[in-house]
Amino acid sequence: IKFHNLLTLNVCEKLFPIVSEIIERANYTNEIQVNDVEMYASFCIYGQLGIILNTDISIKEKSSRIKAFFRDLFRL
Amino acid sequence: IKFHNLLTLNVCEKLFPIVSEIIERANYTNEIQVNDVEMYASFCIYGQLGIILNTDISIKEKSSRIKAFFRDLFRL
């Protein structure tokens, strides 16, 4: 389980430039208004860890609650 | 560095009930309005990892940018 956790942190790191670019592009097209892209990317990626590592919630429920959080966060 | 990362994940886990309670109490006193306390607690705690593990930013700058993000997130 500890090895799995390290894997997860590595995946987060790899996702960072990808998610940053998605946020930047959506910012540019005015779909969202975000002042600190780096901060939002960190919270979007790493913030999911507490949920993903929680084995009490089904994958389907995780997915829908994470999506709802993002709608709140970006005021969509 | 990998051991340090595991330590960090463990600290996050320990913070979960504490931060959940803070959010619940602020919700109760109407300081904030949050529908999914568990989700917000996860994003508040684990979301900081990407910033904290980034060694290019000074601790002072990390702190002020994380605070600004929280003000945005909770609409304060």
C-alpha cells in the first residue's frame, strides 16, 4: 500500500503540466477565471488523493462528487 | 525524498478529521456554505501537496498563495 501511494504521487507530478495547460486554455477562452493557475492545478490534482485513497467510497460516487467539487471551484 | 513523501501523505491522513471538523463548524455558523464537507477537506489538505513538494517557491510565498486560494474556494 505504501508503494502504491508513491506511485500515486508520481502520477500527480506527471499530470501537473497537463492540467496546468487545460486550466490556462480555459482561462484564455474565458470559460473560467483563475488568477493563480499553478495553485489551481495543484489543488485539482493532489486534492483528489484523499478521496481516491479512501476505499469506503465507490469509484462511481468518487467521480460524481469530484466533478461537483470542480463545478463549485470554477463556478460553472 | 521518497520517505519524506510517505511522511507527508501520513500527515495529510491525520489532518483529515481535524480539517473536516473546522469546515463543519464554519458551515454551521454560516461563515461558509459547503455541501460536501469530506470533498472540501480532501481538496484543502491534499491539494497543498503539489505546492509544498515544489522546492522552487519560498515558504512565505507558498503560504500567501495557499491562503488566497482558500479565500477564493470558500468565497471569503
